[in-house]
Amino acid sequence: QVQLVESGGGLVQAGGSLRLSCAASIRSFSSATMGWFRQAPGKEREFVAHISWSGGVTRYADSLKGRFTISRDNAKNMVYLQMDSLTPEDTALYYCNTNPPSRPWGQGTQVTVSS
């Protein structure tokens, strides 16, 4: 059973925006801290952001400098990542999972930022 499905990636110019979505088929979704992660070519997967079960607490990687916003809709089992002021360094495959990760990784959604 597919548990995590990411979507919303694409090709965007530097300075542009994208909104990623994650559909999570997780029984305990409404009580789980959910996160976004990314993996750039030749690099290890890294943490991007997470959001508490209620949405009241969020945390971001220091390198993002306030450009990304994570949110969730527990009624729809969805997690979102609004990405603004994108740079080529944001180019990566983006994944969602619980945080810490506890589910099989999905296929991710590719974000490519051109200069």
C-alpha cells in the first residue's frame, strides 16, 4: 500500500515559487509530526522542515532563511511545503515522511531551479 505520495514539483526560474503537496495514507497521521526532506544529486538526504501534529510547532533547516513554509490539513491527510525565492541550490528530489522518518519513502517530487 502506497503511504506517501509527493507532488507539485517542476522546473522554475530562480526567484520563483512552488507549492509541494504530500498525500499521506498513514493511520496515525493526525498525531504524527510530519516533515519534508530533500536529496540533491550526489548528496545525502537532508531535513527541510517539520510540523507538529497540531500544526502549532514548525521547524526549518537553518539554510532556508525563512523562504519555505510547511503546513498541514489533518482532515485531508495532507502536508504542504510552500517554497518562495527559490535558488538553484534548492534543486533536489523532495520527499515527505514522519519526523523522524518511519515509513517507506515515496517516489518524491523533483524540483529544478534554473539560474
